[in-house]
Amino acid sequence: MARARGSLRRRLLRAKLAAVIKYLVVVVVAVVPLFPIWSMIAWLLIQSFSGRVILGLIPSSLTINNWRFLWSPIKMGLKEYPNIWPITFNTLLLALGVSGLVVLVSTMSGYALSRMEFRGRTALMEFIIALHAFPSVILLIALFVILNKLGLYGKGYMTLLGIVLIKAGLEIPMASWIIKGFFDSIPWDLEWAALVDGCSRWRAWRSVIVPLVLPGIGAISIFSFLAGWSEFLLVFTYVKDEAYYTLPVLIYHMIGEFKFIDWGMLAALGLFFTIPTLIFFSTSQKLLLRIYVGGVKR
């Protein structure tokens, strides 16, 4: 009897030890790759509110002087940059414009690809994937010619409007493909019931189908907003007036003043650049968690 109890205890001990080892392995695998990312975020936060940082992560003093760009012009070396608030407005205008166009066009095109049968439908979906394979950098010259012919080059906010159209056009193909999958998961019975009750095709799409794909709309709106908010290449290439810069271009030019760079202010500006994306994501994450499962094949 004692031997049986001792054997049982040893087996339980080995099982607990194996569980602890598995847990430690999972923690190490999950945490170690994130360590560089968390260390960079920690440096950004500490540097933003520190006068001087020791060993990278130890603040010697706390200050808000690094955030002086919020209430005074940005000066670095001999260069004075535009006020931060018009630049932030330009960036927000670009991000919201891209997000609005992408959501509007992709929800309609995704519905058409999911629900309507027409000649060349499969080839069109394959072509959508092929379009997304081309980066915008190879289209810079052609896009410059188009903007110049349309009179949108060097025209201030009109140039930003042209960039909104370009960026939205580059994001719409993949967004349409993503939202199509959400439309595919909606049972046909719901739409048929709406049509039988007297709804038109447009009313059924707007009042019945769209509310059911809000998680997909939230997903593509986040992706398109982030794409517009962080857009650098198009703005850097086509916008020459500093008054119409966006935040990524402003940060680039500040980094370019390498001999005179103020690392504290640069860190604060980088943190300021990330705040709207965090707000946008935190307000829409509940929408993303609403997942609808199920469907009826046509």
C-alpha cells in the first residue's frame, strides 16, 4: 500500500513538473520575441518625458519640455518647421479620406463579388490579388504624370486629395477581397426574406446585410486608416510645400537634421504620432470582436 502511494506521488510530481516546464516554454516563446518591441516602447515613453536617459531606460530627470512642439514652433538646428497642428490636420485628412473611400467602395464591390454572378467574375477576383502585388513605388512616375495632367500637382490640399484617391485605389482591391469573405458568411435566407418583404436590392444591402458585416467593415477601416495615417512615400514625392506635410514626412525631415537632432523631442513626436492610431483601434476593437459564424451556400 505504501509503495502504491509513493508511486502515485511520484507520478503526480512528474506530471506537475512537466506542466510547469511546458508553461515556462510557452512563456519564453511568447515573451522573448516581444522583448525588443516592449523595450523600444519603454524607451519611447521614458525618453519622451526625460531630460536625459541613462543606459537607455533610466531617466535622470522628468520634464515636459520635449512636448514643446504642441505650443510653439518646431526648431531643430537652424531649421524651423511648420506648426504641428496643421500637419496633424493634414495627416488626419489623408487617413480619414482613404478610410472613407475604401469602406464605401469595397463594401459595394465586395457585395457584388459575393452575391452576383457575371461573366469574368473569377478572373476579376484573381486580377484583384494581382493588382495588390504591385507596390506604389513602381507607379510613382505614372502617377506623377496623371496628377500633373489633372492639375493636382503642387496645388496644396488638391494634391492631398489626389494622394487620397491614389492611396484609396491601392487599398480597395485587397479590402474588397477581405469584405467579400464576410458577405459570403451571411446566409442567403436573410436577404431573400428581405426581398420577399418588399425591400429593394439596395435597401436589403443597406438595412439587412451591412449591419451583419460590421466586423469586416471595422477591419478594413482600421487597415485603411493606418495605411493613410502612415503614408510616407506618396506625400514625400508629390507634396513640396511644407505647409501640407504629414506627420511621417515631418518626422523624416527632423531625423535628417542628424547633427542637431533632439532625441527627446523626436521621441515625444513619435509618441504623439501613435496616439490617434491607439485611440482609433481602442474605439473599434469591440466591433472587431463581433464575429458572425455560419452561412448557406448558394
